Amino acid sequence: MSGGAATGEAPYPFRQFIIKMHGRCNLACTYCYLYEGPDSTWRARPPAASAEVLDVVATRIAEHAATHRLTAVSLVLHGGEPLLAGARTLARFTALVRDRLPADCELHAVVQTNATLLTPEGLTTLAQEGIRVGVSLDGGLAEHNARRVDHAGRPAWPAAARGARLLAERFPQSYAGVLTVVDPALDPVETYESLLALRPPALDLLLPHGNWSAPPPRPAGLAHGEWLCRVFDRWWEAGRRETRVRLFEECVALLLGLPTATESLGLAPFDAVVVETDGSLEQVDSLKSAYDGAARTGLDVFRHGFDDALRHPAVAARQAGTAALAEQCLACPLLTVCGGGHYAHRYRAGHGFRNPSVYCSDLQRFIRHAAGRLHHDAAPAVPASREGGTP
């Protein structure tokens, strides 16, 4: 089964463990799908993961790594805003996981933060435990981040900018990169170049979470795919790699037939699992943009191991590869590159997830554009004909 576990095969083990260190956020971004979207499960959960939950999680991760003989796992410290739990809590938990993993299994730890709570002391604590820091921003200028406000409606940008610059200037070895959601209302090149000014080693460009029943906003008919094409050209023509743009690198790799690991493109098996603050095992947060309870599995770390989550029907569907795709996708020549797009973007009420992505036209525009640039710039120059007509 291309891209996943075929019927009768062992499921693909989890390699990315997303732990909700804190289930609340100090910001109230007006577009947040997690707290402003259809899913309300967060309201019934404790604000922060307890020491008991984190202790059991560390053991469960180690068990999974040992069972599947994993040589590396990723620990993503998430929220809400994970730094509300405190940098020392994040460091202690990371050390606990590392201590319990098999000796031959490497741990890659990262915290994803809005940067407003970053301090020299906190970053020192994270760096000492080898925890890298990813920052979520809507761009590198105040006007790009107008919708990122605190609970009193005050702009988050001043604190976020201070945190991001502190990270870039004093802790570059801990800087994982910047995550930005595409906003077609913003100038694409200006947005990209403003983010470059923050010196991220990598940039993640994500399409806003939407689906066929709750379409993403398209202000004045602006296309997300065209926005990506504009940024791709600026990135491609730079003459040097100013920063990694994962979406672009993965698209080029897939066009060249190389393997990648991304949720947005391609047919790589799904390998992420979420642990909520109460120990519940869930699918990734993006599914919460579809409907209330979409990420729920009914499992928890106290009664279930991660292998139990692998056998959950919803997770199995995510690992089914092409078997989970719509007929329209199977017939598409871009199948192996697009992979049907992000799973959450395929949802339609009453029809589930077996649909093309709501961004199908945008993905086709972007992938074909990238393929055209790759073909044009990789094609060998045709030598001029010699006199006499012989090439």
C-alpha cells in the first residue's frame, strides 16, 4: 500500500510525540482554530499536565521506542502555550524521557512557542537540556501580527518580537525556526523577507486549516497557491539558501522522487500522536478544525500504550496511504507529490475525509509551478549549432 500500512501489515510506529505541557494560551488570536474553532474538548481538561501524567508518558514513549527498535524519536513540547508550564518543567520532563529511552535511541526535543514568554534564563534552561525552540508568528512586522492579541486585546507583537530576536541573537544554537500560516491578504514577498530578518534557520509555511464544510477565507478571491508561488520564486532565485523552507524543499524532493516526511505533501506514513494534559491520547490538533471531538480516540496513557493508539481505526485510516484517498486524487498525475494534501483539509460533513483537499486547486498551482522552475533550471543548455548544420 503506497505511503502507509497495507491491510495485514504491522502499523507504522509513532516517531513524533506531541505533549501538551499546558492546555491554555496567554494569547487570544482571533483566528485560532484550537480555542475559537468547533472543538471544545480543551475546556474539560486540566490547564497543565501533572507530574504523574508526565511520568507515565515518559515510560510509554520508552516502551514504544524499545518495542519498535526506534533509533530516534521527536518530542514536541506543545500547548496552548507550553512555556506557561515553565522552562524548568519542560527541561525536567525532557530529561526524564531521555533517561528512560533505550541507550541507542536519540531524542530530538523542541518546544513550539508564541515567543512572548522567552527570557534569557528560560532559554538557558532549555538549551542546557538540548531543547530547540520553534516560534509561531504571522510575519516579521507588527502589521502582519495584528490578529495575535492577548486576552485583553493588546497586541502580542512587541513581546513576541523581543523573544524572537533574543533567540536569534543570543541562542542561535537553540533556534529551530519559525512557523507561519499563509495569509493571502499579505504581500507574499514582504512577508517572507520580514521573516528572514528574524534569521530563522528554517521556515514552515502552513495553509490555514479549513475544509469543504468550513472553507478557508479567501479575501477578495486571493489564492493561497499563487501566494506560495510568489514566495517560491523569491526563495528559488536567491542564489543561496537564506533559510530552509520545508514546504518548498519537500516539494522539490518529491518531484525528484526522493522520500520526505511531511503532513502537507506526499504519501509518507502518518507517525505523530498527541498526549493531552489529562493523559488522553489523541490525533493531531489540526483535526479539531473539522468538528468537535474529531481528534478523540478514547484512549489514555494510564490504561493504554502507544501501540493501542496505532490500532485505533482513525489512526489506521491515516496510515492507509492511497487507500484513504478520493478517486479524483488517485487519478491525478500529481498524486505522489500532493498525496491528497493535508488530511484535515479533506473533511466534508457527512462524507468524512475521503475527499480531495479544499486546497486542491492551490496545491496543483503551486506544485506545477515548482515543477516548471525545476525543469527549466535543471535542463542542460542546448549548444548552438555549429556552422554547417551539425549540432
